Amino acid sequence: MGKLQGKVAVITGATAGIGLAAAELFVKEGAHVFITGRRQKELDAAVRAIGHGVTGVQGDVANLSDLDRLYETVQATGRRIDIVFANAGFGEFRALGEITEEHFDKLFDINVKGTLFTVQKALPLLNAGASIILTGSVASIKGTPAFWVYGATKAAIRNFVRTLAIGVDFPNVLGYLFRLTNLLDVLYFLAFLYALENSSRFLPPLPPLLHLPAS
Ligand SMILES: NC(=O)c1ccc[n+]([C@@H]2O[C@H](COP(=O)([O-])OP(=O)(O)OC[C@H]3O[C@@H](n4cnc5c(N)ncnc54)[C@H](OP(=O)(O)O)[C@@H]3O)[C@@H](O)[C@H]2O)c1
């Protein structure tokens, strides 16, 4: 039996890249997935590629009525949600001096507004113990040329995870156990573990952290 047997997942931005790979894996592990993307043709192709255990719902996460339609579609099947993977995101990069209002609004609308409302609108449908996964980026903490606006949107997502973890803003779901994962943090954590495990290969032996007096 798969690790996600009988579970229901919503994955936004899942017609390509990380979202599609996650959808394929979740279905392989037994979940039914609802996937989204703006382009119908790519959505249809993704649904065909996954093959079974998948429902495609066309929509733009920056458009709140599209998000309403997504969750109405889930509800109409009589299902509730075990995993919300707010993954849809958009990258566009401009140096300071070339940033336009359109660039700013587009990135904040998709990456920040879209992520926040993907999670908020899912709340009434979440099962106890549901997982909320947000796709972050190393750009949230690192200065990178031309990543002014993109980095800021991902910094907002990083903060969403911390605020969600407190749990007090959502009284209707208090008492539920949420597993919150910021993909960025997971990657850092794995890199940290890897570096620890392999430190002797890359670094000279570290001095002992604690010298106990000889007895
Ligand atoms: N690739 C990287 O190196 C990288 C690094 C760090 C973080 N990330 C983050 O990882 C996430 C996924 O990135 P990726 O590289 O896997 O992306 P990708 O291969 O470009 O795929 C993006 C997916 O999101 C959909 N999408 C884009 N805007 C959308 C919107 N407004 N509403 C609904 N769906 C939308 C796209 O379909 P449509 O275009 O048809 O809507 C597509 O299915 C993003 O949040 C990105 O910021 C990526």
C-alpha cells in the first residue's frame, strides 16, 4: 500500500516542473490529486501523463474566483483535503532601474496573493492532520542580482510558514495538527545533514567542541 493511500491532495501549478513531479509521485503513492495550471492544453497533457487518480482544474491562483472554482470542484466530488501544496509560482527578473509596476504586481499577485489564498480557501475542506506545503526559494534569504521582486515574494512565503505554524489566526482549524513544510527549509536541512555526514571528506578534522579534564 502506498504512503498516501486514500489521501486527497491539491497541487497548484502542477502541469510542469516541481508540481507535476509531485503529482506523479503522490498518485504513485495512492493519493487522488487535483492539479491546476492556467493553460488548458498543458493541463490536459499533464492529466493524460499522470493517467489515473487525477483531476485537472484549469485556473490562475492569482484569480480568487478561479480558486473558488477549484475548491468547489473538490467539494462536488464529496472529498476533503489531506494535502495542500501551494506550489504555483512565477519567476521574472529585473534589475533595479528596470522594475515596472506590472512586473511587481504580477509577481506579488501570483506568488504571494496566490499562495495565501490557495491556503486560506482550502481551510474549510482540510481534514485533521492535513499537510500544508508551500514552495519557497533560496531567493527568500539570499540577495541575487535582478531578483529584487521575486526574492521579496519568496521571503513573504517564508514568513507565511512561520505565521501558519503559530496556528492562532485560524480558529476554525485550531486543534488540528498541521505539518508545515517550507521546501526551502527542507533542502537546507538535508544539505546541512549531508554536510555534517560528509564533513570529514571536505574539511580538515574539527577540533573537539568540549575538552573534558582528564580524571
Ligand atoms: N525551478 C527552480 O529553479 C525553482 C527554484 C526555487 C523555487 N522555485 C519555485 O518552485 C515553484 C515551481 O517552479 P517550477 O520551476 O517547477 O515551475 P515551472 O516548471 O515553470 O512550472 C510552473 C507551473 O506553475 C503553473 N503556473 C504558473 N503560474 C500560475 C498561476 N498563476 N496559476 C496557476 N498555475 C500557474 C504553470 O502552468 P501555467 O503556466 O499553464 O499556468 C506550471 O504548471 C515556483 O513557486 C517557483 O517559484 C523554482
